[in-house]
Amino acid sequence: MLTAAIRSILDSPLRSACTVVDNSSTSSLRQCVLDSSASYIHAQKNIGFGAAHNLALNGNIDAAEFCLIQNPDVRFSSGVLETLYGFMLTEPSVGLVMPKILYPDGQNQNLCKRLPAPHDLIIRRFLGKFGRTILKTQSENYNLSKIDMNVPWEVPCLSGCFMFIRSSVLMQVGLFDKRYFMYMEDFDLCRRIGSRTKTVFYPHVSITHEYAKGSYVNLRLLGHHVLSSFRYFMKWGWYFDKERETLNRRVRPFIPDRC
């Protein structure tokens, strides 16, 4: 899986650097990464999703016009990065773009969302199918279930599994907030980017994402999810969050600047 993720990047002529950050306690992946011609950073312990990405970004953000944040369980074919790159060149008001994301069987992963209020995460994470049925309208609004996934949209919350970001914007808003060990750090970063530029879902190219949903089956990961959610709402506000309301009203089909 990791080899496929690295190869997806290295096969693109746009790639100026590819860095893999290893959060495991041993460096057993080192040779696998170096054999692929990617750079390798061994964190020596699990420092968290955001902090690990920051190690790679700090070493490359000044050297490239765009940065790609990618999970190790993501792979894509040639042409994806080139298409996203071309889109960003023609749309200077866009700071972050995410392509269509598919399961390995080709089904859509609907990872476009509004910025959450506390009850949105409670419905999604703890009430299951029952909650999504009883509170159907609320659940559909948060998950943007009714938008046309075949056209570009301005979306306030995009998944951290694959973020193609303008480096100048990333330098303005800052990197991942290290207070989130795992979960919600992508929501936080997307929100900061969205407060300055457009954040866009672009479905004309796609990637494949394994998407294990670990916190649904692992109590330790569930604990991280709950703690990160608490930190997110302590930072941005629980129910009294005017900026969330403003950014969520910007859910709309994307109109190219050149038009």
C-alpha cells in the first residue's frame, strides 16, 4: 500500500520532492522508502497525524508552489496531479482542492462536509443508522448528501487524506495544529484556509482511498477522536460560532474565475 502511494507521486513529472514520515517505533520501512527514491524521516515514535505532516512540510514548503498532503493508503493514476495543478494555475482564488475520492471497488466516498457543530459529530459517530434516520435532514445537511458529486463545488470541509494546497496560502495560515494528535486536524486546517481562500471539491479526476474508519472499531482511536473533537470546539466555539455559519453558507457550485 505504501509503495503504491509513493509511486503515484513519483510517477508525476510535477513532483519536486516526496517525503515519507514514519511514526512507528522502528525504522523497518526505511529501505522500502529509500529504494523508491523518496526521502525518509523517522519520527521514532507516534507524534500524530498533523505533527508528522508538519515535519515533511517544513522541509519543502519554501521550495514548491504547491504541497500535497496524502495518506499512505491513497493511490492514483498519472494525470491526476497534472490536472489539479492546471486547475490551480487558472483559479488563483482557490487555496485548496480535493479530487473525487473512491473506495477500491469504485464507489464514491462522500468526504465533502459542512463545518460541524457538536450535534453533527454526535449523530454521525454515536447514533449510527438510527440517528441518521431519525435526524435525517440534519445528517444530510452536514454530509452534503444531496449535492451533485459530478460537478465542482465550494465546500468548507474537505478530507485530509488528500489535500492539494497552494504553498503561499499554507504559509499564511500555518501548518497543522499539533494539539490534535489524530482526527479533526484536517477540519481545522481546511477552516483556516477557507477563511482566506476558496476550498474546492473537483470531481473531474479521482483517487483511490482504502478508508478504514479506524475509530469505528478501535476504542483507543475513538478516544483520540473524542478528545480531538473537544479540542476543536474549545478552539472555535461550540454552538456560538458565527464564522462556522458564514463559511457553511458558502456551499455552492464552483464558478471559475475566468468566467
